[in-house]
Amino acid sequence: MTCKYFLGLSLAFWAVCGPAVASKTDAPDRIRARAAFSEALAAHEAGDNESAITLLKEARLKRPHHPQTLSVLAQIEALSGDKEAALKTLADLAALQVSPGDITQNENYASLAADPRFLALAERFTQNAAPKGEAARFAVTPEKTALIESLAWDGETETLFLGSMAERKILKRDKEGNWSPFAEAAPHGLYSVAGMKLDPRAGILWAASPATDVTPDLKEGEEGRTAIFGFDVETGRLAHKAELKDEAPHWFGDLIVLDNGNLLISDSLSSTLYLYDVAAKVILPYLTDAHFVSPQGLVMGPDDTSLFVADYATGLFEVNLMDGAVTPLEPGLGVVPYGIDGLYRYGDDLIAIQNGTSPQRVTRLTVDLKTMRLTSQEVLVQTHADHFEPTLGQVVDGKFLYVANSAWPLFGGGKQPAEDDLAPTVILSVDLE
């Protein structure tokens, strides 16, 4: 996951991923929305709030229910003296079940401070950020661990696997609760471990492995490389290794196993999804689409002819596997499809880990495949005591297991946190029934 965090007027309280986008009027709506958003910030910095508001309204129309856009629009409306518009925009933001924090402490809203409606909205945002739902501890690592991003569960042997970004290894816990290393960098050049999936038919644990600024002990020129590793789940023996070979930086973040045993992989630094051909042991471009900025989670649709893709910046999409068509899933009332890292399916619903929203949360999304709309969004867990940037997980027998405290904010920009700032990794379990 490659994100930047901002405070203040520009991008308050939410994370943004992906490269900047040039302004193109013929670009897909959500791409044009990102460009309009950036242009609005530049107009505001130049003192032209009228143009900034116009651009933000365009961005809002083309990327509906985007919390950052609404937050910045409300602030600039307030600064411009349009109190009624600012209050209306804040009310629309509150309806999304998100929170920009304590708006009474934001000086950009000084003109609204005495209005009872503003104070009522401040209370709504406080309620939006309050703890919701229940989650139980499923596992806790016995020692402090560095940036556990992903997990995989082997139901047959009751073995839990955890992938570390900052320690270049995979841990495992057996059914008796004993922890041990499963795979490490030294024998075969494993980079950081991002998404993992177990293929029980082949007996292979697959790992997406990017070389990033949090990957220790990289050799010169390795940062920006990315690879796929496959390990024999019983022995830990390396069965597959393939690296993407080109000059551009890449970040394989997540993957899924297809019925034929091949893999589909998301690259968080490009607009391309990749295919790993297991028989040929080669990585090939599968689909490039202008809608994608930072694709993250992938999951098959209920009929196995479609794929759902979570793009951190531009939302949720359906990919028709028969013809390659990419269709945005339009958000219905109160639905926020942005800032999604892990994406999973339970029945016909989608389970999403949103660590790019405030508060960070696990939600259930209902999809109408006939209209390609996200009709509802239910918060399953948010503001949990163990949450410190939840990342990836897995649906297991009516429950959802996920990494609760990856601690990504301690590592951004290549930072190495003090050991005292780290904590054992917690895996939480949510009952989906």
C-alpha cells in the first residue's frame, strides 16, 4: 500500500494513494475527478476560491461520495462566506458514516462556530467515529512484529500464516499454537510479503512480494521490483518464483487464485492487473484500464465470470472476464467505496477493509449486479481498541479474520520505528452470520 497522509485544509484526515493525474477532459469520470480535485487545491492556494468551488463540485459529481472532496469543499465554502452551502456539504459528509475529526477545532469553520446546526453536525461526526461492532481476538503473535500485512488460513491443518513487509518473512502458527518461521528472505530472495493466498488443491501458499522503502537489506537497484513466490504448504520448499522484469517501479499488493490454478495480481503502482501462468512460470500483463490508479484487493464475483477490483483512489469496479470490460460500481445512498485495501466476498456481498477512511473500518457492501450499484454499506467493526491500520484478511467458515494493527503509519517513507513503539500483531475475528 502506497499512501500519503495530509492534515489541514487540503486533504484532512484521509489517505490518498496513487500518482498524480494530469487534467484530461476525455479521461474516465473518476480520473478526471482526481485531476479536478488537484486543480481545486491549486486554485485555492492561488486565492481563487470561486474556481476552487467550481472544480470541487465537478469532482464531487464525477466521484460521488468521496469524503476528501466533501471535506475540502465544505471548508472552502465556509471560508468564502457561504454558510448554508458549507452546512449542507457537512451534512452530506456526515451521512457517509465517516468523520473528519473535531470540526469545532478547525479554524476554517470559524464563521460557523456559533450556529447550532454546526454544533449538531460536530456531534454527528463524533458519533460516526465511535466504536461499532464486535470483534474477538483470534491470534496474537508472541513477540513484537514488524508490519504484518497479510494472513492466510489452512483449514485442513488449522495453520495460520502471517506475511511481514518489514522483516521479509512468513510466520506460521500450528494448531497447537506454536509459532515458527515458514519462509524467509535468505534462501531465495523473498522481498516484503504483501497479499497471500493458499491454493489447497495444489498445496501452494502464494505470496505477492514487492521490494519497497520498508524492505530491509535491499541491494542497489532492487527497490521497485516485484515478484510472486509459491511455497509448498507442508514443507516450505520454494515451488515457484517469478519476477516482473521491466524498468518501471511496481508493487504487487494482492492476488487471487483462479480455478485453473493461475493467479491474478494487482499492481498498486500502475493501472495494470497481471496474470501468473503457473505452467509457464511467467508473469504477463492481463488487463490495463484507465480507471485504475492504485488497484489493491481482488475477489471473484459470485458467478465466476466477473472480478471485483478495489482501487484505493477511484473506488470499486467490476471486470467482465469474458470481454475485459471494466465498469465502476456506483455508490448508492451513504456508500463510500474508496480507501479499500483488502476485498473479499461472503455470499453475494463484499467484505472490505477500509484503512483509507476515517475511521478505519471493516464493512459489508451489497452489490446489485444488474444495475452495477452498491446499494448499501454496513459497518461491521470500526474504532476497535486493537485497530492500528487494519490491512488484509480472509473469510473462514462464516467469520472474517484480518490483521488489525499493521502499524503502517510508523513505517511510511522508509522510517524504522523504535522497538518500543511496536506491539505484537493482533488477528481479529468478526462473525459474518
